[in-house]
Amino acid sequence: MMSIDEFAERIKSMTIDELEEELEILQENLEDIQIERRQIFGKTAAHLNAKKFEKYRRSFDREILLLEKKISLVKGFLDAGERK
């Protein structure tokens, strides 16, 4: 998985259109992960032991946090690009 620093480097050279497309993809991915998290923990959490539950929860939370950081970066680049 690409680090946040690598992602920031990659998006530096994107056009406004590319950034807008990237933002849309990231937002869709975030929504998908959040839905998946709710479905897994809402229905099957009772069937997971505590260690597995916590492992899965941390994994989802890390992925959500990374997507939110990437979304924030893209929005920052878009704001800066639109002000030029």
C-alpha cells in the first residue's frame, strides 16, 4: 500500500481534472469501507472472539484514516490549484 508521503508526491503532478477524479474515487472507497465495516461488525461481531474483533476493527480504522488523509491532501491540492 502506498504511504501518505508517496501519495502526496504522486498527486503533485496531477491536473485539476485528475485530482477531481482521484477525489471521487477516494470518497467512493471510503464509503465502501465504512459500509463494509458496519456490515461486518453489525452482523457478525457476536461471532468473533475479542482478539479477532479488535484486529479487524483496527484494520478498518487504519484504512479509513488513510483514506481520510488522502482525501484531505487531494482537497488541499484542489484548493491551491483553484486559487492560481
